[in-house]
Amino acid sequence: MSDTVSIHFKGELLPGHSLDTVKEKAIALFRLTPENCNAFFSGREVILRKGLPTAELARYLERLHAAGLRVEIVPDASPATPATVTAAAAAPLAAASVTAAPAPANVAASTPAEPALSLTTAPEAATVETVTCPRCQEVQPKRTLCRSCALDIPAFLQAQTRQQEEARAAATAAREDARRPAGRESYDDEVSLASMSFQGRVGRRTYLVASVLTTALFAGFGLWMLKTGISMPLFITFLLITILNLVWGFRMAALRFHDIGVTGWASLTLLLPYVGAVIWLVLLVWPGNKDGNDYGERSRPVNPLGVLGSVLVATILVAMLFSQFKAMGADGLMALMEDTPFTESDDAAVFTDELDALDGFDVSKDKLVMYSLSTCPYCAEKRQQFRAAGVRFTEYFIDTDERASQEFTDRLRAHGVPSGSIGLPTIEINGVLLPNNPSLSKIGQHIRRARSGAV
């Protein structure tokens, strides 16, 4: 076994010692410069002493352990030779050498002094992998926690990598936004007016068009019923269209609430009396979120020409509906309300009692004139009643015959009846006007009263 050993240092510390304190002691012990000190503690293997006799090892270890240095003792392969300082950065101890203890009285005073410690850098092949702490810049053997500041080095480096990737993504998005033409925005093109999906968002303009279309649908269907009369198939069709229209309307309201960042269930508030009307107006004017929210990106708004066209169509249909109401008059509307779509029979069965009321009509004595509109369903109904009763009459269409229209206006003025306050058909029996679609019973009653001289 070799009688000499080498002392190796790999930048490790003994427990209970701080790095700063150990560095100060190492600088004082080896007279290191700051640059050499960083290299000394870098984790690269350094030989502190070579060829040290084992008999002197304890004295060296005492000094090194007192400084807080963890060292490794490696036996030499060959007999020891006087050790020399081979590292350029090495320096003698502060006392110039580690001197031997005073010799006993029986030992000659001429005993040679103990050779100094030497620092010899290990061959390059013995170099261990090191890591530099990104926070304190401490160079140390590769490890997870920094021995100086206790930083989790891998986690910190991963976080830095993520931040760099996010910064690059943000820069890429910013460049794309810069390349986008001014005024061009990002929209969700998957939201359609023709869909029944409750996913997505719609803006104020689209919601206005939806409301206008709902109004136009009801106005158009109401106008159709007024002109053709109520029947069972028409009533069932109207009922189905009403249900679908209500569901679609709530769907559009839900998407409008989504646009302002509110749950679609809030659309049920439209059912509240009075409050619902106020909420509807708020939805028409309240701006939506400019950017994407929890319900998606903004949908592409309807073209302004589309808005104008839908409003125009709805306005025309509503105006025609009110015009039809005005033409029918109160009596005509009451007759429509009393008519039921749940019973169907021929004209003779429906008006049997009223037809009997015209038994007193005398073709040779009574003259009956009916002023009608060519598009009036009640005029057509009255025409069928007269024919079923066998009553001879003369009919004038005041919407297609200017002369008849003027004559009708003159007759109304002669009887003191304002032309804008009556409904059609208007019946003239023996020179007496019976406006607002009089029933056959009323006509027969007038004939009987005329016979008795009450009129």
C-alpha cells in the first residue's frame, strides 16, 4: 500500500458551513484572487496536495475541515515525491507553510519543516459537468437546487422558456394585426339567422333584423287570414309558425345577451309584462363586447342594406294590415272574432236562420246594392249569402271603379256618414245605407220595418 496520498477538492462544502464564509476562509488559506476563487468553487476537480505522507494527513484535514471544505483522499500509485505547487492559481498558506509541531525534547531541532500545501488542477478528463445559476451566476456542479441561493434551476429555466415562447407568440399576433387592413375585424361566421342553435353571439344590427322579421312574419300571416278568412288548416299552420317564431325569437335574444357577456337564460325576462319591452329596447342599443368572451367571437353584422330592406318590408306589411283593419271596420272584426275554425259546413247550413230572415224580400219592390272591395273576404262572404238566399242585388267595386267610388262617397256624405269610419261591405236597401257589413237578419229586419212604415 502506498505511503502517500493526494487531497482532491470538487467544490463541495461540509454541512453547517455557508458558501460565503467558506470562500472567505479559502481566500485567506490559499491567498486566492476573486477570479481564482470562482474557478476553485466551480465544481471542477482540484488537487490540493499530492504525495502527502499518510502520517501528515490528519494535520492537513484538520485545517481543511475547519475551513468547511469537503475533500477526497486518493492513495498515490507510486512512492511519494516532494510535492510542488503546479497550478498557476495556487498560493502558499497564509503562514507560508503548514509547519510541523515543536519536536519533543529528544528529537533534534534540525528536523526539516513540513512542506506547504499545493493546488494542482486535475487533468481535463476528470472535469465534471457544471451549471451556472441563472439568478446569482454561481458556477457549480450540475444540480437541481443552487447551493448559493437555493433556486430550482431546471424549473426556473423552463419558466423562462415558456415566457420566451409566449412573447414570440404575442409578437407574431401583433405582426398579423399590423398586417391586417385598417377597419377589418375578426368575426365568427358560423352564426346564422337561419339556424336554431343557441351557441354564439349576435350584435345589435342582427338583433334588429331578427325583431323586424318576426314582426313582418306575423303581419303577413295576419293579412293573409284577413283576406282569405279563417279555416282549420290555416289556423293549425298559424299555430305552428307562431311556436317556431317564438323559439327562434328567444334564440336571437339569447345570442344577443351572449354578446354583452350575459347568460342566454336572461332572454326569459322578455316574458315579463312591461319590463320585457324595456329589456328589448335595451338589447337594441346596448353595445356588445368588442373582443371575444366566454360565448365566442363576435358574429359578422348584417349588411346595412339588409337592415333597410327588412325594415321596409315589415313596414309595408304592417301598413297593409292596418289598412285592412280599417276597411273591415268594427263589425267586420267582430264577425271575424266570432267565426271559428273548428266547425266547417256549407253556406246554407251556417246561415239557415239568417236566410229565413230574407223571406220578406220582394224583387219587384226591393232594390239592393252592395258596395265592395275586390280583395275583401267579407264582401265575398256576403255575396255568397245573397246568392244562397236567392236575392237579386247589384254590386259595385269601389277599388277598381272610380265612378262607383265617387258615387259611394256621395251617398255617404248625403247620409252624414264620414267615409273613413265605416267598414265594407256596405249595403244600400231601397235607398237606405246599412254600413259595416250588416247581417242578413239586420237587412231582413230593415225590410220588415219598411213594410210596416216604421222607417
